[in-house]
Amino acid sequence: MIAERHSAVICQAASILLQYPDKTTLGRIPLVTEAVAALPPGAAHTALARFLDHLAATPPRDLAETYVATFDRRRRCCLYLTWWTDGETRRRGHALAMLKDRYREGGLELGSEELPDYLPVVLEYAATGDLSDGLALLQEHRAGIELLRLALQDVRSPYAAVIEAVCATLPGPSPQERAAAQRLARTGPPQESVGLEPYDPAPSGGARR
């Protein structure tokens, strides 16, 4: 099983690594690296370490350009979870309001400029707010997260490793093809309790808030 403290570390690390790599984000990488190094061996540790190696070997300007090209210019690589479920519909506004209320109950207050379905925000909620509810929220949006992972793998983005680590904290195997992820979207994710050591995902190679 993945211990709660390890799940929280994985979510916190992924939350930081999926944000735009400005000076603030990059300044937190040494702490992330230290925390990831302390994780037990497993799929999440391996995936996060692989992405951190990429960060260490890439100049900051290239990191920024890659982030924009990946998340700002590719619709299929959207970091906003309700986009995957509701698209640009009125339902999305209701879903966003419900998420803000959910965060408030879990002890996380968002700034007015932050959208609550931004994946780094969801991960921050899991890591520092209500871990159990945060993991449940990620599981509710499992299909969209898996489709994001597959889209990142398709373009051979290093960010796929971060999403792999997130998926490794959730129960059940990750779909290995888009059709399977789309079936997951229709049928819903597995209902087992979150926090179990589920599987080793097959290795693979948003916008700023």
C-alpha cells in the first residue's frame, strides 16, 4: 500500500512540477527532489525522478518554452479537469462552484484568480487540505487524467511522467490506449478505496493559473 504520507508527498510534488516553471517554481525544485528521493521504490518514485532528471538537464528558458507549447497550445493536453467532463458548457460553471465549496469544507481557500479544476490546485488540495477527499476527487476525474497522460505520451512530453505518478496513487490499472480511457469515461472509474498500491504503469518515454 502507498502510505498516506507518501501519497501526500506525491501529490505535492506533482502539483509543483505541473506549474509553469518560473523562478518561484524552479526555486522549489530542490525541496521536491529531496522529498521524492525519500519516497519508497515504486512507480511514482521512478516517474517523478525521471522528470526531475529532465528538469536538471534542461535550461530554464527551454523549460518555459516547452511548458507553453505543451499546455497552452495543445487542447488535448488540458490541465483543467472539468474541461474533460463538461467542456465549454454552463455545466462547467456549476462544477467549478461545487469544487470551491468542496475545498472550503476541506480547509483550502482559493484566490479569486485560481480555477479550482486546475490539476495542480486539485493536487495541492489533496496534499495539504483533505488527502482522502483529494484522492477521491482525482479518482472522480480519472478518465480525464488518463486521457491527459495518453496525450502527453503521444507527443513524447516529459510531463507524462508526472501524470503517471499521479495515476500511481489511484486504484486500478491505467488504461494503455485511448479507447480504454474513453470507456472509463463512460463507465466510471473503479470504486475501490484510494490509497492502495495499485500497479506499475507501463513506462513511457493547461495553462498557467
